[in-house]
Amino acid sequence: MERFDVKRGLIKALNANGGLVALAGSYFENIEANGEDSFSGSHGIMTSIIGQYDNGALIVDVTNVPPNFDDPESVKSAMDARKRWTQFLDEATGYNSKQRGDKAKEWAKKASKAKSAVSSARHFMEMSDNLNPDIQSQAEGLIAEIEAALEAKDNTKAAGRGEKLNKLLTS
């Protein structure tokens, strides 16, 4: 399962033109709608493609099979499938492959920062002898919010709460 950020406003624009299902249908075979912004299908070496928009991101699960590398037609077909996949992602996300990679790194960095904030806060609270109980209670509440956001894969919210937690304990 992969997650790709989607440019703001793109989902609404695509929905005006038939949505994600119609877009997938223009690139892949055997596309079936599984809901308003959800589809499943296949194309060439991609024996299963399942995709949907969720919280401003494209979530896809793809199963690939390797081509027969001894058969030039099989390799050519596989290259076409990969090209279609890349073009689909470009249109479905509004970002090119480099931008998608940068966004994925940014997404992972947010989760890492949030986890680091929780770890630092717990360490600080263990080491502190005279921490105000009210501050400690607020910190525990923020830690719970961060962990819930990380569980829900909302790294942006988790990172924001992590910054708030750091400020709370350093002021």
C-alpha cells in the first residue's frame, strides 16, 4: 500500500470530469468503481490495482508480476505498463515523480518529528523533579493526541501537536 499527496483542489477538479474511476479507466483495463473515489482494475504486469482518495491523498495497492525478460514483446508491454502507471500518478496527484518523492520524504519527516517530540517529552517528564502537575497533564493530553494522529496516519496533525508539546515543556 502506497500513499501519495494530492495537490490541493485537484480531487474536486477531477470529480468534475468523472473522478478517479474515469481517470483510471483512461490508463488501465478492467476498471471497476468501488465507490465514488475508489476503483480496482488491472493492466499488463499490474495484475491488481486498487486506488482511492482518502484525506487529500491517493492510496494505492498494486500487485506486479515480473515480465518474461527473454521475450522482447513482454518487456515492451511491461515498459508500457510502467509508463501508464507513472502518467496516471502524475494526473491523479498533480505532482511529477520527483515532487511525489519529495512529498513522501516530507510526510515521513513529520511522523519522525512527532515521535521524537513524544520521546523527548517522556524523557523530560521522567527526569524532572518539580514539573507542574497541570503542565504534565497537558503534556500527557498532547502525547495522546499525537499518538492518535499517528495511528490515523495524520502526520501533519501529529507534527503540529509535537511542536506544541515541545513549546509547552520548554516555556
